[in-house]
Amino acid sequence: MFFKCNRIGAGSLSNVLINTCYNWVLYFIFAPYLLFRFMSNSPLISFDDTAKAFAYKSNTDLKRANFLFSSMSYQGLVKLGTGITPWLIKIGLPIKGIIRNTIFKQFVGGESLQETSVVAKKLGEYGVEVILDYGVEGGDYGEQGLDNACDEFIRVIEYAATQPNIPFMSIKVTGIARLGLLEKLDKSVEENAGTLMKRYIKALETLTADEEKEWQRVHERMKSICKTAAEKKIGVLVDAEETWIQDPVDVLTILMMAQFNTKYAVVYNTIQLYRHDRLRFLKDSLEAAELKNFILGAKLVRGAYMEKERKRAAEMNYPSPIQDSKDATDNDYNTALAYCVQHIERTAFIVASHNENSNLYTTQLLQQKNYPLNHPNVHFSQLYGMSDNITFNLASAGCKVSKYLPFGPIKDVIPYLMRRAHENSSVSGQTGRELGLIKKEVKRRGI
């Protein structure tokens, strides 16, 4: 208790006055704090609670994570491993067992939907939802391969609709479209040739008759995926791609949003705020949504291709599309969050971030506007195998939060796994933060 009781006759009048003054001082000190806690939509959120963060992991799983992140702290080892592993897989050396029991188990749900369902069920027990990601990426699959990928995306949607905690699935347009076609659509028109849609219309004019038919098939695959998702009430998150193929991806996604996001968000575009032009693009997208009367779906990320983008820009002598500094990226990301909250009735957005400050900032923005933390247009997400301290503590506070959960044969998800290993090695402080939290929980459990 903060306050002392005053008992008449318990002491001199001066003691009574002293006690009364003492109570009033305490009142004025603590009343604002108590009022804030009473008015708050949720308990204060801390991302340092490792008991909540790793409650779903057994001691064996925690020890494995400790070993893996300790290994990834050595950049030279990671560089060597990410360089030779795809080659070793390609030539058929028997290393799949090692991969399956280490990095694959840490970052991937399984090789099949059946295997992934075990992980999804476990996450659901702790109030965490799932974004399913079939690990197919761009390649020379041919038309039949692209059709097969489309069919697989639809199968994932149909499966997700049968599960209680899988509200989203993720797709890559490079899984249903030939890379060369996307590149031609993107580079055939100068960037300063008008708005995105004007550039797209001009780009279509450069296609041959066969390429026009090919692009129409891509459009039909995308429409088939989104139509199924709308019918099954599953969200489709369209992944971002490299800048040199992003324009046609943006166009396809916006066209699908205009058709299927009329009542609620079905289709979400991924906006990479490490690009210096994406905050403007977010605002332009909302203007399009207001003009065409649809709900804007936006998955906000910082980005995934920074080194590749900068290297290509330097080699081809054009301005880098990447922000000059991490501070600039962080500023644009948090500005985008505030913009989405400001326009929350027209925007459904996903805070897809491993940045603790940005996640906490979003909860504060919601509370300042008196919005509940589980607002239907707000979702939080982190990659499976990373930032459990964010995911599970957000879930405990009542937020709608998910793990991005890839699945697929080991050979198909190797590019994804190599990016995760490289990211944890190269991003400043990422591995150290993950490893420090894991070691803290290992110590707490005494294992």
C-alpha cells in the first residue's frame, strides 16, 4: 500500500498533520502513474522477459539455438558455410541431415504442411499465429513449373483455412512469373516516365505478342490465388523483390487489392523502408486506395537485399535505391507506422519487424489513439526462429502477432536459410541480442 492510515488519538496533532501531508505528497506522486496504468489498454510491455519468450522451447531446443547462434557470431564461418552449402547440396553430398537438425529446424517449419502443422499448433498454444510461406523462389521452372507453384500456393491457402491460427500466407511473384519477363517490364521504361501505372502501360507496349500472352498467364495465376484467398478469408502477403523487378510486382498487387480488398484486406503489398522512395510509395498507394475505394494492405519491413542492391548500383553506375544510413531507414519506418495508424480505417498493416523500438512504438501509437492493441487492422510479425522475445511478449500483452513460417524441401529453402544465416551474422547487434537472451534463459533454467 502507498498510503498510511491516520488514527485520531494515535499521536499528537503534529503527527497527524505530518501523516496527512505525507499521504497527500504520495498521492500527487503516484496518482498520475496509477491513472496511466488504469487507462492503459494493456500492461506495460517488456521484451526482456525470457521466460515468456522461450516458454515454447524445450531444454533441448534451447541448447540447439544456443549452439546455432553462437556459431553464427563468427562471420568467417558463416561466409564459408553460406558459400559452399548450396554447392554441396547441388552435387549431392549427404549433408541434408546436418542441415535438417540445425539451421533448418531453427528457421523452417518443416518440409511439408503436415510437418509444419506441428509447429503451428505449438505456437497457437501461446497465442501466436502463423504466416505460411511455401519456400519457392525465382528460377527457370518453365510454364509448367510456374503453374505448379500457383497450384501449391492455392493448396496452402486451402490448408490455412482449415486451421485456427493461420490467418495469412505469403507468396513471391517470382514463383509464378519468369524473371526475364519481370525484368523487361521493369526496365523498359525510365523511372521518371510518370506514375507507376503510367510506366506500366508504357512497358506493356514493349512486349511481343508471345510475351503479352505470357504476362496474361501471370495475371491469371495471381488472380486465381487471390480469388481463392478471398473466398477462404486468408490474407495473401506479396513479398518484395529486388528493385529491378519490383514495378510489375507492385502493379499486380495493387490491381489485386482494387479487386479483392473492397470490404477488408485480403491482399497485402510488402513495402521495404530501407529504400529511400518507399515512404512516398506508401502514401501514393493510400491515395490510390482512396481513389479506387479499396482497403490498402501493407506489410512494413526494413528490407532484405541491401548489399545486393548497393553492389548492383555501383557496378551499373546508377544511384543506389538504399537509404544512406540506418537512422534514415529507422526514421522512415517509424514514420510509416505513424502514417498507417493515422489512416487505420483505410489501411490494414503488418509490423513485420525485429526492431524492438518499432514494435513498442506501434503499441504506444495505438494507445495514444485509444485503439485496442488487437485492432483488426494491425498485426505484428517476426520470422520463425528469431526475436521470440518480441513475438511472445507481444502475444502476452494481447497483440495479434504471428511467426513467418516457411516450409518446403530442404533444397528449395536453401536460399532462404542462407539469407537467415547471413543476416544474423552481418546485421549489427542481431546475433548478440539473440544469443544474449538465449543464454539468459539457459541460465534461468539452470541447464
